[in-house]
Amino acid sequence: MNAKRLTLFAGHYGSGKTNIALNYARALHETGHTVTIADLDIVNPYFRTKDSEEALRKEGIELICSEYANSNLDVPAMPKEIYGLIEGRDRMGVLDIGGDDRGALALGRYVPEILKENDYDMRFVVSFTRPLTRTAQEAVEVMGEILEACKLPFTGIVNNTNLGPDTTAEDVLRSVKKAKELSELTGLPVRMTCAEKSLCPQLKGIENLFPLSIQRLYYMMNSEVPNG
């Protein structure tokens, strides 16, 4: 994988950022990198990287998240270890950014150091089946809101269009045109098109296809509440 030292995933609520961040961190780890995943989502208490904390630890991937994750408290407090990840520059970092502009505010305090190092990839995750990002133009508006909040420019697009457990290969294929339109509107490349790994054999023609293993409870929560 030709990865930057820091890879950040941001997008609208329910776009699937958390699940993608987890899969990406594992992919980096499998290529021999020392990887830390950081959960900066101060908005959504329902679906977080902490759900996979034990599994990540066993795999040798460090997790940084709020001590209040998976509790009935949701406070805008960021663990001090995140500064160490960003300033230390001794390991690969994958950052899961909270949904929309309010969630992106938490990222803002780290942006000067990220820009100083200039070894980052800020990816906008979009699902064209979600409200407010059903079209490329709507997605552009959400991107603008996030950029205004955190001041960290996007460098690429992640197409994660899905219908939960009912997703078919045809659903993913239909989304490719919208992702291309979003790319043309923003001038940003489509870095990844994500699909559950069982669908990938039917999608071999898609460039930068990224197979996903679904985090525990992802689909169930996707049908009940907005998820990461």
C-alpha cells in the first residue's frame, strides 16, 4: 500500500467511516507497518472503534479513543495520546473523524501539526444512499462544511455506497458514476471504492476496489441509528 503516514476518514453521518478506518488500519498492519487507530468521533456514541478494542489489541494494533466511548456520556474530550500519534511521527496513524462539520471541529486543534509534517491523506467517505449525500452536488456541500470546520483540505474520495446487508454488486457498480462525478466536481481522485469482501469477485473491473470485513453489529446498528 502506498500510504501516507496519517490517513484520515471524514464524511456525513452513516457514511461508514469507522468500519473503513478499521479495515484500513488492519490492511496497513498486514503489510508490516506499526499502526495506531485514533477515534476522534465526539458526536456519535453508538458505533465506535472501541467495539473492536479487544480484537485490535490481539492483532497488535493500538487504539486511542475517549474513555467515555461506549458509555452513556459523550463529551468533547480528546485523549492526550492523539498528540503523541500526530507529533511523534514514529508510526502510521489512521484517524476516524466525527460526522459532518460538528465532528470535524475536534480535528481542528491538530491541523497545524498535520500540515507542518505534510504527510497525510484526508479522505471524504460518501455513501450515495444516505440522506443529504444522494447526489454528487450534495456531497460537495457536505465536504465544504467539513473543510470549513477543520481547515484540513481533502485529498481524495472514498465511495462506500451500500444498502447494508441488502447491498448487491449492482448497487456498488451503479455508484461508480456518481463517484466519478464527485471527482470531477472537486478535482479529487477516487482513492477507494469499498464493498463487502464477498461481493468483490463480481467487482474486479472497479479501480482501487477495497474489500471490507464488516465490524461487529455494523449492519444492525446501520438500520437503527446513524453510524460512524
